[in-house]
Amino acid sequence: MATSTQQAIPVLVLKEGTTRTTGKDARRSNIMAARIIAETLATSLGPRGMDKLLVDSFGNATITGDGASILKEMDVQHPAAKTLVEVAKAQDDEVGDGTTSVVVLAGELLKNAEELLDENLHPTVIIDGYEKAAEYALKVIDEVGQEIDPLDRNTLKKIAKTALASKVVSEYKDFLSDLIVDAALQVIEKTNTGKYKLDIDNIKIEKKRGEAIDETKLVKGIVLDKEVVHPDMPRRVEKAKIALLNTPLEIEKPEWSAKINVTNPEQLRAFLDQETELLRDMVMKIKKTGANVVIAQKGIDDVAQHFLAKEGILAVRRVKKSDMEKLARATGARIVTSVDDLSPEDLGEAELVEERKVADEKMVFIEGCKDPKAVTILIRGGAEHIVDEAERAIHDALCVIRNIINEPKVVAGGGAIEIEIARRLREFSKTLGSKEQLAVEKYAEAIEFIPSILAQNAGIEPIDALVELRSLHEKGEIWSGVNVLKGKISNLFEEGVLEPTLVKKQTIKSATEAAVMILRIDDVIAAAPPKEKGKEGGSSPGGGYPGSYY
Ligand code: ADP
Ligand code: MG
């Protein structure tokens, strides 16, 4: 068939059903989505923030006030909003705290950017201004941050307490921060550069529902969620000598099947006896080293169990590799790959190895280790979600302690550092050209949103708080902030509301990055959602981006 060259031919670049939003529209809908996320989290900020009850599609409930956890459970759909979720997650992985602040700050930066867009400022100018402001803010934090002694228990406790203040389990923050700091100082290591290092993987977290949070214990050793393998073995061994094996106490089956012709019962017995003999040999070799506890990463054969029990050795099998490594660090044992290699020097030591019932389940405690380089925190709590939240809180506080040990410098929280940053940014903005100046001023305004939300969540009039704080900071009172627990403005450094500079800097970096990333987008091209099976006839209307997300 001949086609006339005159006829317009539709040019299909994108697949049918693809939606596209560009320019201002794209930017506005992205900003809107991000702001909705930020507004949701704002009411959770700080020790007086509210908690959220989140129910997943299986009906499991989580109660938390932790930004990263809320977002994880929220199942956000909008792509721009998802960016914020990702950033919060990255912040959580990186520094373990400040996740709510990141999202709230990013949301406020975007809200202010929208105002600048309305004044016809080009996004590039806004982005430049924001990036300059962030860089300056990082400098301010470095400048005003106070060095601390990373081994000073008292300061570390204050920092842990600040991190725990905004958690559901904050009622126990005194008790928990003691425990966390003890755990951290126990496993801290000096590097060859003379600095200190904390690897929080050396603090094992076990949890068992039951009792109350104040029954949570720091065990100077390792707790295994395991049982002693054989009923005839001792349940309690004092002055334990521990062998860590990552070889099975079994006769390994050959890879190919072999056929043995047995012609009479004696031959069969002889064959079986030989197997038994091999296992007995293994056990005797272990016994000879002086070991009275065996912890195996692999299996232990029934016959081997029997011999171990006969020798009065307590044994546990199929222990995770990571736990084996922690056991080695806690007891000073060396993990051995063959029983033949085991020597008395390879054994670790513990005051006591004991199987105990915890909430109707058996656990094995390897405790009373001498200067252990790995320890366990055994969390208790009345309900599943309390235990889970306690775990998250302890993990975050441990991260914060790790941060302060990496960079032993603090600032005061409660919005004190934010007000100081804003004040100095306003001065800095005067050195810039007029358009960038606007962007930097808006950045300063956005960062003041943190103290203002903290005040609001504590029932303090935010405008009054800001006015008072600004004037105090003008007079050089750089640690004045919102004392949310006492409901007034005060010197938060003196109150001991301390936070690592590392966390604050990461918060600024992540929030700025997220805002800039969203501002840079001027074109959203979304593929049509996949057609549902059995429903021929195109995508459902409104199934694409962006209409259906909010
Ligand atoms: P994030 O997820 O950002 O850490 P939080 O809910 O933990 O959010 O709140 C952190 C904010 O609460 C920080 O700005 C911190 O300085 C502030 N904060 C913590 N304890 C206090 C306190 N006792 N008084 C005032 N502010 C506090
Ligand atoms: Mg926090």
C-alpha cells in the first residue's frame, strides 16, 4: 500500500502508556511528595516527639518514634518520596542516628526552595546556594565542636542518653546508657595510630521476651541461643576450658557410594566398631588437651556426643560462624579446623559455662571471661515490640558511641547547634551575590526548623523560642537550646544533651544531598505499570506516575 508523504506519521519514542511530567510540574509534585513524608516524621522529632503505631500487611504491629524504622514500615510508593526514605536509610547505616532530622530538614529545604522557585529563582542558583550553605555549616560544626576524652565514661553516658532520650524505652535511658557504655569500653581497641576504635559487631545483641527492660544484662562473654547437645552432659562447667572447632565431629561420608561385602555378623560389627573407635579417638584427643567445653560450628555425631558426655564435656553444636568469631574474641580461644591440630594453647577460658532457662527456652552462657574483646547484651522486655524497640534503641546508641570514638568531638543538641549554624549562615550570606544570598538565607531558615519543631513537640510556642534563642546566640550563648524535658530555653551543654559532631555533619550532608537531588529533577518519565494477568486491554487509568500516589 502506498502512503502519501504528506500524511503526518506519529513518532512513538516512548512505549505506550508511559507518562511524562516535565519542568515546574515535575518539580512541584516531587517537592510535594517529599514534604508529605517530612511532615509525617516531624511530630516524632525529639524526646517529646510522638511515636507511630505501624501495622504491616500481615498485621504485625511496631511502635516506634525512630525515623528510619517508621519509613521502613511505611512502604512509600512515590519515587521522589522514596529518595528520602533511601537517604534516611543511608544515614541510619552510616551513623545510626539523626534519621528523623535528615528527613525533616530535607523537607524544609524543599519547602523553602519552592518559595524561591515562586520568586523565579532558577533551580541551579538554589542548588548552588544550598551547597555553599551546607559546606559552611559543616565548618561551623567543626569550629564550635568541643573535644572530649573518648574514654571518659561520664561524657559517653551523656551522649548515649541523648540518643536514647527520644526512644520508646527512654524511661530506662539511665540504666541502658550505663550498660551500653560499659559494653563499649570493654571491647574498645587502640589502633596503631594511637586512636581508639569500636567495632560494634563485637557486641552481640540477644533478645528474649519476658521480665522487664531493667532485667537486660551485660554478659562478659557470649550468650548462645542454643542447647547443650546431649542429656548426659553437664549443664554447668566452672573454670571452663573451651575448644572452638569448625570441623564436624562425625565420620565424613565418602562422596561416592562404596560397596562393602559383609559375609558374617562379626565383619559388620568390626566395621561399625572401627567407626566408633575413630570417633572415640577424636573425643580422647580433645579430652587430652584439657578441654571441658566444646563449641562446634558444625555437627556432632550421636556417638561422639555419647563419648563427650562420658568424659564430662559440655558440648554445643551448629553455632554460627559470627558467634564462633565472637567466642574466640571473648575467651581467647583459637578456632581450630582439625581435631588433630588442637593443642592446650588453643583453648579459651571462662569462669562459667552454663545452660540456663530464659523465658522457657534454653540458652548457653559463656561468661566471666577475663578482659573479653566481645560481649553480649541480653535484652529482656515485657512484650515483643518492646524488646524489638529496645534492640533498635541500643543499636542506635552503640552507633553513636562508635561515632564519638571515631571523632571525639561533641556539640549540644536540642537545636543549640542549629541556631548557631543559622546565625552564622546569615552573616555568611551577606558576603554573597544577591540571588545566592537568598538561597543561603532560606537554608538558614530551614535549619532553624529543627529547634522550632523540638519546641512545638514539647508544647513550647515555637516563635517565642526562636526569638529568645536567636538573641541569646547573638550574645555568644552558643549552647542555648530548647530544653524539651524542662520546657524552657537553657544551656544544653550544661544539661549534658550532647551529640557527636559526626552525626550532625552527616545530617547536614544527607539532607542537603536529598534536597538537591530532588531539585535537580525536571523530567519524570514513568513506564506504564505491567498489565495484570488475565486482564487484557491496557493499563488501568491513573496507574502511572504521578497521579496515583497521593
Ligand atoms: P533523630 O532520628 O533525628 O535522631 P530524634 O527523635 O532522636 O530524631 O531527635 C533528635 C533531636 O532531639 C536532636 O536534635 C537532639 O538534640 C534532640 N534532643 C535529644 N535529647 C534532648 C533533650 N534532653 N533536650 C532537648 N533536645 C533533645
Ligand atoms: Mg535520635
